[in-house]
Amino acid sequence: MRWPGGDCEPQTPQSPATPQKPPLSQRVKTYFTQYVPCVGAQWIANTVGDSDHAEAFGYANLAPLVGARFGPVGVVVGAGVSAVYDFQTAVNINRTCTAQVYGVQ
């Protein structure tokens, strides 16, 4: 019996070719020659390069010192604000550089 557009035997689906990873030495070289400089440049641009980012970076990282006026709780709250801001900056830099160097979003 023939099916419309084909024969009776089921077609086995072709699996897409899995991309091969480059050798470890090439991955390490790419990391140190492209990714690390990208992170450094982005960090400088986000902390001191742009006046808006520099001001926000300064305020966020001075929060523990300002919080000291309110006792130990203020220091902890200020350190929390600083940590959240710095973590968010690091995540944004990682996304940007990963997309630029590796083409992955």
C-alpha cells in the first residue's frame, strides 16, 4: 500500500547536527583574549565612563557608609542595596559580553 506522497516505510527523522565544541585550548584563549577584556571595558563604562552610571554606582556603593548613621541595621540595609546593585551590574555585563564574544543570548 502506498501513502499519498510516499511509500509504506516510515521515514526516520534526520537529527540535526550537534555543534562540536572547539578544543579546550581555543576556548581558554577566547575567554582570556576576548571575554575578559570585554568585561573589563564594560565594567569601566558602567562605573566611571557614563556620568549617570557613575553617579548611581557611587551612591549604591556609598550606601553602607551612609547607613552607618542609623546604627548596625542601617549598615546591613546599605550593604544589601550595594550588593543588589553590583549583582545587577555584573549580570548585565555578563549578558552583554557573552552575546558579543560567543553570540549566545
